Amino acid sequence: MGKSLSVAIITKNEEANLPRTLESVRWANEIVVVDSGSTDGTIEIAWRFGVKLIQEEWHGFAKQKNLAIKHCTNEWVLSLDADEEVSEALAQELTQLLEEKPEADGYLVPRRNLFLGRWIRHGGYYPDPKLRLFRKGAAWFEERTVHETLQYSGPTQTLQGDLIHHAYPTLENYIEHMNRYSSLGAEQAAAKNKTSQGWPAFLWNVLLNPAATFFYNYVLRLGFLDGREGLLLHLYHSAYVSWKYAKAWQAGIGGPV
């Protein structure tokens, strides 16, 4: 590979996902894994693949990912989640791009989200472009409670190959994840003053906004074309929106008086 590439990943108890992810980027010049106290086979898997392993206590998603980027030593960084896989088409495209002279310092990658094993193609879930490839120093993760995103101010280009997101193989996994994220989202809503006193705000946040979200994604954005999996995904995503604001109200952040 002409231009050197580091892959940055954070982990905690990812033995079910990590082998697939690491196998998909075995060709990279360097793989950096920052682990925060895994008690399963994650550490052994990382050693088996010969990664640069850093063990660090948990400081939040953004700080962990920025730490992984900091330990990367190559010119280019590909930031991945532990449940993501670089498709063969994307691997070939990245190799070719970095052998030439990249025209931008940041690249968006289309993401193929899987839910209960099904590729969700509608409802706003595809192509779901994410900024994941960047020249080191050009981007960093904004420190926020949840849904951390890379901050980058320069021009971008979009790649064609997909990043495959093995997001939620079971309903139990999805519901647990949304329960945890709704708690974090409630904290973020408080920090940004997204809640207010009174019944109108409470009814909008807990009832009407979730219903509108479901209608927009499932009907207007054709989420119904993804079968039963699409129905469950959009139904429970709307529930997540409701849970987030209900938890904010419960904590005394906002709601009816």
C-alpha cells in the first residue's frame, strides 16, 4: 500500500464481533485496539491478530476513540467500530486510493446496516454515509455523551464500497442497546436544554415526536419495504425516542409540573 494506513478500534467484550472485523482489515499497515477492561476473549483475539493493543479504563466513546487515533502512527486513519466489517469492495477501493494521491483529507464511507441479519435498505438506513477515513490530524471525535461523530472541516469525497455494520443480531441485543443509549440520550438532552417544563413539551417529546418519527421513516422513507425487520426496527427506534425524553423527565430535567 502506497500511503500507510492505521485502523483504529475500541473494544469491550467484543469476542463475537472482533475476529470478523480484524480479518477484514488484516491487510492494513497497522491496527490499533483500545480495550477498556474486557473479561471475555477479546484480548486473546487481539493478540492473535498481532494488533497494537492499549488497555485503558473507560472514559466515554469519544475519548476512547480519540485515544485510539492518537496511538496510530501512519498517515491515514480508518476508524471502525468493533461490529463493523470492511467489505472486499471497500478494501480494494481503499488500497487503490492510498496507492494514488488522495484528493481530499476526509472520505465518507457508505454503511450497510444489518438488523436481525437483514440488510436494511430503506427508511434512511442506507447508504448512511459516515466519515471514517481521514488524514491523521485532520479529524477528531467530538466529546459528547452519545452518538459521537468525527469533526472535520475540509472538503470530502464519498467512496463506493460498503462498510458492513453487524449491528443487532437479536431483538434482545437491540432493546438492551436502546435502553442504555436512551439513558445517555437523556443526559445529552439535559445538556442541550432539549426538554422544558409543562405538559405540551412532555406530550410532544414522549408521544407525538416518536409517532412522527415512525411515520416519517416507516412510511415516507419506505421503511415498510424492509419487511418484518423494518417494522420492528422503526417501531423500537420510535420507542427509543420516547424513552429518552421520559427518562429525562423522570430525572427532573423536564416534563409536566
